Amino acid sequence: MIGTNELLMIFGVIVLLFGAAKLPELARSMGSSMGEFKKAQKESELNLKEFEKSLKEPAAPKSKVQETAQRLGIEIRGKTDDQLLDEIQKSTERPKEVSEP
């Protein structure tokens, strides 16, 4: 463990290298760097937990209706095949926008 004398010596060397005027700027940049690092660390831990959760839950096989709805960009979570069929039918009945050349 670093003692008090060692910390004072390190701080003195830092003051000599960077000057007293640059210390607040240096501390600010170090603080923002640490904040970004902690943010990235939390995000990666969350991604890892989600990945582990997805490995534990067995993936239910998708029906053809679900696959078709997903390809059309329709949200399939929590919907029955009948509901999805209705949404597929509605999406195919809408007139497509035609871009003029």
C-alpha cells in the first residue's frame, strides 16, 4: 500500500511536470475519463447479463406467421398468431408510397 510520504512525493512530481495551473484541467479530464469508463463497464455488464439470460431461456420455435410478421417489421412479442395475421393483412392492404423519378 502507498503511504503518505509516497503520495506527497507523487503529487509533487505531478505539480512539477504539469504546473499548478494545469492541475484542475488534468483532474477534470481524469474525472470524465473515469465516468466514461464506469459507464462502459456497467453497459458491458448489462449486455453480459442479458446474454446469459438468453442462454438460460430456451428459444421457442417461431411459426411461419411469426417469421413473416417479423420480416415485415411487426412486433411479435406477446401476440397470438391470429393477431399477427390481422396486422399482416392490414400492412399489405395499405397503399405503398410511390416515389416520383
